[in-house]
Amino acid sequence: MYDNLLSLAIWLPVAAGIVVLATGSDRHAGIARMLALIGALVSFLITIPLFCKFDRLNGGFQFTEFHVWIESLNINYALGVDGLSVLFVILNSFTTLLVVLAGWQVIQKRPAQYMAAFLIMSGLINGAFAAMDAILFYVFFEGMLIPMYLIIGIWGGPRRVYASIKFFLYTLMGSLLMLVGFVYLSTQTGGFSIEAWHNIKHIAMTAQILLFIGFFLSFAVKVPMWPVHTWLPDAHVEAPTGGSMVLAAITLKIGAYGFLRFMLPILPDAARYFAPVIVVLSLVAVIYIGMVALVQTDMKKLVAYSSISHMGFVTLGFFLFTGGYLNDWAFKGAIMQMVSHGFVSAAMFMSIGVMYDRMHTRDISAYGGVVNSMPIFASFMLLFAMANAGLPGTSGFVGEFMVIVGAVKTNFWIGALAALTLIYGAAYTLWMFKRVIFGTIKNPEVAQLKDVNKRELLILVILALAVLGFGLYPEPFIAVVHQAANDLIVQAAQSKL
């Protein structure tokens, strides 16, 4: 019954995007929007059985599909998800549905093309998370760049062309090194099966180091890690609200997912060798980028730097080794942080988008006293701001707490430095919230603001439920990840020298 579920999750949104694209001109904008909503909703509903029917006691790949693609090169259409990838397929489809709703009235210029780009990108992202063949992964990994490039370049802000080209070049250049690594690994197994690569018994240390560097440069740009992060603030500032939501909630996770799928299980000795370097880079992202966020005057840029800081927790948790083993708490906490960041970052960018649609500025100094004219909106933004600051009871707390506990178990000072993000996160988030939402109204335009409409309220309610549900009861998500994470921890501890 569920044999082709992953293929449907990939190709149904792509097909829906093509249908929406076929509606053509702006005269059929209403039809395009409705078709996009139906396509996004059905695509999300298809992914729900992936979570409900997932065998939590099995750490292997499930819902697998296999078809020969290019027989002469042993390249196959192979799909499957484990506990490390299934949540991100669902999160991606969930976010796409919200993005279609978010752009419903806001996007007046070429709405059909806008909606179609998101639907097609959603399918390609699902393909990257589900691919069990490296070349198939590479095709999806590169393919998703094109819709995002167009979204930023066409519907973005005044510097959209610069931001879109910078985004494309940064992510493309790193990917070429990844492809070289794939070709080398294929010579060791005779094919591109990711599972077969996990089971390689011997890879020389020199080869591991070179492969690790190539993969690291590719995936670190995507996360993004310091110091290859500079494309992200530009992309966020210029992207439309929907573009920022998907960029932060989903596409950054592809880079972190690459660490899980390729670097840790295939190159365990190189991972342990480079772990101290990556821990330092992660702490720089957590601390320094948090300080950079403090001085931002643009709300979107502040949240963009906040994303880099929070993703530093993810890479930190991935490379905390204790006695040759990955730290269990930190590793699973990093995965929880990835899921939580998807909810919180989407909510923060949606909140900023609601204000921008009314004021057409993201400058913090242009606001003040928004609670007086938009009390319902202010209540939701307060919740999301607290989640961004890591308040217990919200999703933002779960992953950060687990990573900090794991870091303290590995090394007290690493844990202490990582915990600084709780201070910086509260400082830059609440300082922005105070200046934007509280206080007296100084700008006459703020006094004329209207509170959220029904469509905006629906999106904010859904995101609030996700943030609170994950924060108060994360056990179902942890249970899905548990066995696959344990298996990877064992793989990363086994030497291939």
C-alpha cells in the first residue's frame, strides 16, 4: 500500500507545480492559487503516513523503492527514509503548504510562476532527503537551487540579482567537490549506492581526509557554517517571505543532513580527526554570530544571523566525540534542533513578513508600539520570539538543552561556551521584540496598522501549535530518530583504516 509513497512525495508536487505553471498569465491568478493550494495540501497529506507508519524500532531504511536508471554506470532510482531523514520530508511538505498560504494575497506579480517554483522545489527537496543513490541525491541537491534562485531573483528586494547570484555560486562551487568525492567512492564499490558506501570496510586515512574536506566544503556552505555564511543574510534580506521561510526551515537542513548521510558513517576516522576543528567553528558561529545579530537594524537580517547561530548548535552536536563515540545527548539534540529550527525560523520570518506587507520596511527603528494596533499578532510574535530565545516549553529549548547537556558531559568548557547562546539569543530576540512591539507609537503609519486577517491567523495558529507541541511533548520525534541515531553512532565509532 505504501510502496510508492516516496515517489508520490517527490513527483506529485513537481507535477502540481507544472500544472500551476500552465495556467499562465496573471488573468488566471485565482485558479493558479487554488491549484497550488490543492497541490501543496495533497502533497503534505501524502507524507503523514511516513510518520504514522514508520517502524520506530527499526533503524534501517523504510518505504524503499528501487528501479534501474542508468544500468551501464550502475546508477539507480533508489529511495528510502530512515529516522534521520523522514522528519525532514514531512517538515518540507508542511512548510510548502504554509508558504503557499503566506503568498496567497501578497504575491501579485506572476503568482502562478511563484507558486509553481515552490511546489517544484518542494518535490526536489523531498528527493534529496529520500535518495539512496548518490547521483540521484546530487541531481536533486543541485536541482533545488534553480527554483530558489528564481524566487530570490524575480520576487526579491532591490538587490535581488546580487543576492540570488551569490547564493547560487556559493552553493554550486561546493557541490562540485562533492561530486568528485562521489566518483571516487564509486570506484570502491562499483556503484553509487549510499548504503554500500556505508559498508565499505577500508578507506585509507589520506583518502578519508581529502574526501572529508571535499564534502565539508560542500555541506558547510549549505548549513551555512562560519566563515562561509555570508551569502545567507543577503539571500534572506532580498528573498520574499516565502523564500525566507523555506530557505531557513528546509534548505539549510540539507547541508546538515549531508554530514549525517555521507561524512560521519563513510569517513569516521576523518570525522574524529577533524572534530576539534568543527567544534571550534561551531562555537564561533554560536557566539560570534550571536553578537553580530545584536547590532542588526534590519529584522530579517537579525533573524538570518540568528539562524546561523542556531545551526552552529547542530554542527556542534554532530561532532562531540567522547571516548571515540559520538555523544548520544548532543547528537540527538542536534537533530531535534534541526526540526525545531524549521518551525521557529519559519514562524519568525512569517511574523516579519506580516509587518512588512503593511509597512514595506524591515527597519526596526520604523516600528514601536505595534501591540497597540495589532494585539493578536503581537501575542503570536511574543511566543515565537520566546521560542527563538530557547524558552522552556517551546521547541527552541529542546534541541539546545540536549546539545548543552551533551557538551557538558564531553567537556565542561565547551558546554559553558555553547550555553552563551541562551544569553545572546534572549538579548537580540527580545531587544528586537521590545523595540518593534512595545512602547508608544512614534510612527503614524504604525497607528494605522490592521491586525492579522483570517489567512494570516491560520498560518500563525498552525505554527504556534507546532512550536508548543514540539516543545511540550518532543517524545514522538525523538522516538523516530532514536534507533537510526544509535546505529550511526556505532558506525562513526568503527575505524575504516
